[in-house]
Amino acid sequence: MRVLCIFAMLCGLWDVAAALDREAFTFTKYDLDVRLEPEQHRLGVRGKITLRNDSSDSQKDLALQISSSLDWRSIKSGGKPLPFVTEEYNSDLDHTGAFTEAIVNVPEVPSKGVIELEIGYEGVIPIATTRLTRMDVPEGKAKHSDWDQISKSFTAVRGIGYVTWYPIATEDASFSEGNSVAETIGRWQAKEANAEMQVRFESTSSDAIFFSTSSLPAEHANSHAGKAARFTIEGFGITVPTFVMADYQKLAAKDSVSVYYLSGQQAAAESYGEVATQLDPLVPGGGGSGSLQVLGLPDADAQPFVTNGMLLTPLQLPLTNQAELSMVYAKARQWVRSPRAWIEDGLAHYAQAELIEKQKGRLAALDYLKAHATVLTEAEKPTSDKPGAQDATHSLITAPDDLYLQTKAMYVWWMLKDMLGRLPVDALVSYRAAEDQEITYLERLIEKTSQRDLQWFFDDWVYHDRGLPDFRIDSVFSSPIATGGFLVTVAVENLGNAGAEVPVTLEVDGTQISKRLEVRAKSKASIRIPAPSPPQQVTLNDGSVPESNPGDHIYKTKG
């Protein structure tokens, strides 16, 4: 009879899977013991996880997902085994293209209630390119992107979006379904921004273990089995928990940057280390708030990867412009840590544009911005369900950390820099992630240090998704000044739902005279610019402000 009852319960769990709200729970804490056996490509995990029911209803079932190359061994609560069934659940959030999902029957958890689970799972993590090759990506090319693996010669395993080596719970996502993968990862990161992780590694190899945290490991020593280390993440933010293990050699650390290289990479590592110390992405003469580990990848064509405190990249000579951009992005991520992707990731992408401006001038930086603008312009096109391009649910506060957010946030920081004359460094120095409990926190810091009213700007660009401006030059009129010269009046109309401060440039006898004009949404504004003679033409916007209808706004005057 007991066997029949258990069988009936498990059959019920299969039925539950179809209607289960997989994202009802938020993972608030991980406490994991991880054993690595590189020679067997093997990983075994035991530990505890804490989950909070953030849905409005009580929950009796929950989902736990790990990579499909791993298997669940045990799930308990209060020391008592819980009934669960496992199945393969297709998702491109994992490099295998699927999860091993456990549907677990738990004691009823009320809304906002918390449950702690004791878990165990194990398996192997070889290189897997399934999710890309089934999209007709050649396997050789796919390996340059999905290079995660546990092996005797090299181990590097990234978290959500690459390898689900720690439990998560999301709805399915596929590269064949538009932006669903990035949006699903974004929802997860937003929910888990304040999650904590304590992880203890033990390996049968004596190679050093590295982890994605800007703080030093609490414990890092040889054990009888090989190498042991303990690390802590106090808040995920947009961090992707990542561990690396290889026979690295280390260059002497400079400016909080440590470069680790594999055999045959020393010359390139020295060059990377020298360049990394010269890159100051946001504040001349300043430094990051945490250390950065630059770790060499064995594949010379592998795609670089950045997470908190870590840059994984091929080390090769000569250094490319892309390599410099990756390094400045990684350093900028360390300079301002925030649970809000638009702040941390947006600043890091802004830092790339700023580096180009320092090296090649403003026009080159604007070309870089324009090259990324298409993603933003397409995303902001009005649709049937968003005719006015106004959507608070897709603002920079709530949007997933995808190309849309990265591009829009980069522009926001660039526009703020242009409006204020420089990046609001004083406000960013004062910024504290732990104090960022309200969406207006950073705005208030910037307003305090700049003495500018920026509420309208943050309303249009950060707190809401109101689309983009749509500028046009309404009129140009030149009138003589009694003391000599002319006063040129330029009237501008903004047909869009977002306002901005836009540059207006006069072309006068081969010289340029530029001023900035604030034009709110659905309104007109004008500016008067002194000039020695009437302009031959007037140009509106130099590409520093993204528009819904980008193009040349040039007004040629008669004669």
C-alpha cells in the first residue's frame, strides 16, 4: 500500500509539471560544497539552498533545475527526504540545450514564506555545443562560444546562461524564439540580485581555483585531496557565478589587476598586464573598488567573458582593439558595483565608448554609439500593444540585462556626461549599493552634486520606457546685432515621447559653433546663438542622442 501511495504521489507530480509556476520562488541563499574531479570531468555538489515564495499564492510544489549532464541524488527538508520526479526540460539557458528538472513536493509554503532545502546532485561537465549546433552554427565556431568544461588540462564553468552548475528555476527559453533567452536571464538576475552564495571547492587536482568575486577567498589551501578554497558572493547583482581551475602562472599584480597565463602565453600576458594598468575607464588617476583577475583561455579564438572580478580572455599578440575594449569593460564593472544592471553594466559599456573618444576623438566615439543604436531603435518602435512607446514594465529599472538595456544605458550615461560637462564622478563615488533601495537614489546623488534638475530626464529614460525623441528643425532665423554680428534663432520640435538635451551646431564660414538645447517630449523649444555672420547650415544632433527616426537633421539656409 505504501508503494502505491508513493507511486500515486509521483504520478501527481508529473501532472503538476505542466501547470507549475516555475518562477514563483526566489533563491535567496546558496551554501554549497563542490567536489571537482577534473580527470573524470566530474562535479559533485552537496549543500543547502533557501527559497522564498514571491508569488501571491501558497505553493506546494517547486522546480529545481540543473544542467542536463547532471543528475539529482537527494532533496530534503528538515532532514526528511521529499518526493520528487525528474525529467529533461528543454532550455537554451544551458550549453547542453536542456535542464535536468526536479519537480519537488514540499510542505505548503505561504506567500512570502521561506523554505530551506538540503540538496545533492552530481555528474560531468564536458564541452557541449548542442544548443548552438541545432541552430546550424558550425561545431568549430560553437566551441569558441560555449567553451565551458571540467577537464584535466583546463576547467572553466560559467553559471546561468552557460552551465547550470547551481540550481535555478525558470521558464523555458530558446534562441529560436527571438530574445527569450536574454529576457529569461534578465528576469532571473533581477529576482536574484540580492541572493547570497557561499561555496566551498575541493578538487583532486593541485591547480589553483579561481572564483567570480572581487574579494579574496576566505580559505585557499592544499588539502589531502588536492586543492581547497572557499568563496562568498554577498549579492549576485549581474554577477554570473564562475569557477576556473588550471595550471596558471601569475604576473606580479599592478593597480589591483592580476594576470594569470598558461604555458606559451607569458609574452602576451605581460603586454595585457601593461595595457590593463594604463586603462582608467572612468576616472583619470582613479582606481577600481575591487581587484580584477585576468585569466588566459587556451583557445586563441574563444570569446572573452566578464563577470565580477574576472576577465576570461585569449592572451595573444598583438593586442587587438577588441581586447582593450574587453579590459576597459571589465575594469569599469569593478569600479561601480550595483544590483541595478543599468548602472553597473551601462557604465561599463559607456566606458568602452569613452576609451574610443580618448584614443580617437569624439567623432569615432559617436560612430561607435551609432553602430549600436539599431538595436535600440528597433526595440523602441511603437507596436499595437504599445502604440505610444510608453511602458513602465520595460524601463531600465525592470528590463533584462540584454542588448536593449546595455545600449540604452550606455546612451543614458553618455547623455548625462554631455549634459553635465563630465561624468557625474562625485555622485558615483558617493554611491553605495546597499543604500540603493529606491529607484531615485542615484538621481538624487547626481542632482545634489551637479545642482541640476534631472527628474524629467530620469522619468523619460530610466524609470519609464517612453521610446525615443523624434527631432526636426522647425525654423532658422538670423537677425543683425547693433554691435556687430548676428543672433541666430533655431526652433526645434520634438515629436517623440521622450525629451533630451540635444546639440545644435551652426556652420559659419567653415567654422562650427555648438550649443545645447533641452527639448521636452511633444514640445518645441528654441535657442539663440551669437555668430559673426548668418550660418550656411544648421545641424541638429550629432548622434549623441538616439532617435526614433535617425538621420541627418541639416537645415541649409538660403544663399
